[in-house]
Amino acid sequence: MPNLLVSGSKGFIGKNLLKRFNGKNLNILEFNRNDSLEKLKNFVKQSDFIIHLAGEVRPNSTDDDFKNSNTLLTKNIIDILKKYDKKIPILMASTIHAKLLKNEYGKTKREAEILIENYSKDTNTKCFVFRLPHVFGEGCKPNYNSVISTWIYNSIHDLEINCFDRDIVMNYVYVQDIVDEFFSIIENKSLQDIYIEPKNIYHTTLGEVVDIINEFKQNVENQDYKPTESEFKEKLFNTYLDYYRNKNV
């Protein structure tokens, strides 16, 4: 049974990933924010594949927070692999901000990308860097770093939705689609390019998202209501329903 190390397994994408892998012929090694470097070393030594999801994304974090969680954690993983002469695939969740370099989040993610890229070249090992836009879906925390999750939470709890500019263009990916793509890579490892962008990206505006959420609020208890106008709207409704069903949990 292959050993799969998942860093950030308790995060939004990590939790959905583990649900997807439930029942699969994989031994999951979970590494999270408060775990020790010694635990990381032991897990890396055992691993046959690494999915590196851990990182700092909160906009109110300090520069040191971004550096430690995004760059230094990646460096620690690479250093352990090199020390024990392990050559195993790594799939890292990065961000489109790594191409823009407008903030510390993007800069530290780019530094992490370069570490993965150099390891891949130096060891001739297949690695994958997934540059994600905004991710939405079941299990994302409201009032954290996701407008969609916050607005859905506010809608369900009869709180105001604040949209300061309806015309802002947004690009979204659905977490279940991302998890499926990750699983496909683990099974096949056949992609040629180290840098990957998701297959299904939904282009919208903040105003459209607000209007859709307001429509859901009016129809969520109507069992005959099924939004079928677009994949984005269907997946957003799945997300809304998940929050609605768990609003008192």
C-alpha cells in the first residue's frame, strides 16, 4: 500500500482530499500546522508521494508567517528528501498570485515553486505545481479568506452581504474538481509540464455571485428547485446546500 504524505490535511482542500481518498488503497500520512519537524522528517522518509497543501493564506498574516509556512516548510521537505536521497513525486498547491508577485503571499509561494522545480530537475523526478485561482466548495471557512463562503454563511444566517464593487471579475475553481485532478495525477503521473492550471475555471463577477446566492436563499427549501443554467451555478448550489444543512452544527 503506497504511503501518501498530505501536508495541510486539516485545511479546506486537505479535508476534501481525504474524503475523496477514503477507501482507496493508500496509507495517508497527515502533517499539519502544529506538528513537529521530527514528525515531518519521519513522514517524508516513509512517503511514496507528497501532496503539499500546507501554507499561509490569511490576508492579515505577517511577512514572517508567509515565509515560515510557504517557503521554509517547502524547503524543509526538500532538504529531508535530499538528505535521505529520496526521489519521489511532489504535487504542490500554489496560486496564480505566484505569477503576479504583488504581495508576500504570492512572493513566498513563488519561492516555494522554485524549490519544487529545482528538486524536480536535480533529481529527474516528476513534480507538479498547481496554480489555483480562488477555490470554493464544501467545508471552506467563512470570514477567513473566501468571499463565497462568507457570503453564503451571511445569507443563511440573515446577515448582510457587503459587495463593494459588483463589476470585479473573479475566477473560481470548485474544490471537488481540484481533488479529482489531484487524484488523477497520483494515479497517472503523466503530465509533461510541471506548472498546471485547473481544467475547469469559472469566470464571473462579484455581482453575479451575490445575485446567485440571493436566488438560492429564496429557493433553498423548494425541493423542485434545481439550478441548471451553468456548471458554476450547480456547484455553487451544492456548496450552499452543504452550509444550509450544517448551519447549526
